[in-house]
Amino acid sequence: MAIPVASPNALLVDTGYDGDHFRDTLLIRDTLPIIPPRPNCKASENSDYRHYRVERMFASSSSSGV
């Protein structure tokens, strides 16, 4: 029996994945890319980075040993 696998609604990744081809592929698959822009990026994407900020908060608290 096959187990159904749900596709994600959003994908949170680091700035290394900030590329037009990667973003377009995710949008075609109905997945919202949450990628912070690179510092040298001239065109800014209109995305909601609240997810990214929360994820970074948990990453920094877990790496400090708290």
C-alpha cells in the first residue's frame, strides 16, 4: 500500500538557493519559496520573511546550547 505524501505549502531555505530557476521551479509545484535575498541582489522580491526570522531565532538558540 502506498503512503500518500503531501507536498509542502512553503519551503524555507538559505540565501544559497536564491536563484530565478529555483524559485520558478518551486512556484510551478505550488510551493511558496521563502528565501532571503542576497545582499548584492538588485531586484528585491516581495516575500514574507517572518518564517525565516523565526527559524533563525530557533537555530541561534539551539546552537548556543540553551
